[in-house]
Amino acid sequence: MFLMKDIVRDGDPVLRQQAEKVSFPLSDEDRKLAHDLMEYLEVSQDPELCEKYGLRAGVGLAAPQVGVSKMMASVMVPAEDENEEPVFKDVIINPVIVSNSVQRGALTEGEGCLSVDKDIPGYVPRAARITLEYTDVDGKDHHLRLKNYPAIVCQHEIDHLHGTLFYDHIDKENPFSKTDDEVFIY
Ligand code: SB7
Ligand code: NI
């Protein structure tokens, strides 16, 4: 199981690398990685276990964040009502955003990252909606449209696979500048 000590922090070159494509069928090693990436999210989103293991809660975790430069990330976006199924939950392998909405969106609270220990305030403008393609752990291909928060989280994770961190997108002169036709999420 991954703990905070396993999470690579900003400054480590692996976070700035282009990750490698994963081949199928998955090796035992890649299958374990997929499992462990999702396990972190499940454990971190359980308040008791999160506290017990001293984790930071996360809705996503990309392989480079545990030092593995491969195109794999776990995403688990809980429903607002915690008794409901997550709005999106999967390990996304070799993900590609095949289309982006013209409309932009940003989280009102900005973003954070398990690999970035300090708070970096500012809007992180992204596409409000995306069309995503990826392969799951069983080798099944997926093609789906995501909007709002799940779309933002997937963009944050896919950025990790290309060596980009959320603060790269923040306008340095004017971190809270709004553009026209931008939706604010949450
Ligand atoms: C806010 C938080 C995340 C994504 C988008 C907005 C995920 C934070 C956890 N991670 O560092 C995952 O890469
Ligand atoms: Ni991150």
C-alpha cells in the first residue's frame, strides 16, 4: 500500500518526464501498480483510514507520483451523497483526450496536488468538458464524455503523464483573472 513517504514531491525529475505507454496484456507488475494506485484513493477517502495511515485525501493519483513513468492513473470522484456510487472511478491506462470543449472551466478553490506540499493559489483554467479514451486494467477500451469536476480531475491526472503540474497553468501576473465564457465548478 502506498503511503505519503512513497509520493514523489515536486523537484523530482520523474514528475517532469513524458510517461511511457503501457502494453497489454498487463504485466503482473503493472497490474499491481494499478491496484495500488486505486487502493490509495479508496483508503485516503475513508476518513478513519486516512487518519490512521496519515494520508492526504486524493481523488486521483498518477503513476509518476509514485516514481513510475508510465501512462497510468487512478481516478475516484465520489458522489456528493456519500451513499451513492462514485461519479467516476477507474484506473485509466494510456489515456488520451480526443476532444476538448471550447468552453473553459476552473475550480473556484483552485487545485492542489499530492506531489506539491505548498498551497499555490490561483485558477487553473481547463476544458469544461472532454472526450476521453483509455484502456482499463482488463484491456477494455473506453470512450466517454466527462464534464465539470471529473473532467478537471482527469485533465490534472493526464497532465502528470506529460510532465505538467497544475500550477503551470496559473497566470503568474494575475492568478485569479477570469476570462469570458469560463464556468466555475464548485
Ligand atoms: C484538484 C485535485 C486533484 C485534481 C484536480 C483538482 C487531484 C489531487 C491529487 N493529485 O495530486 C493527483 O494527481
Ligand atoms: Ni496531482
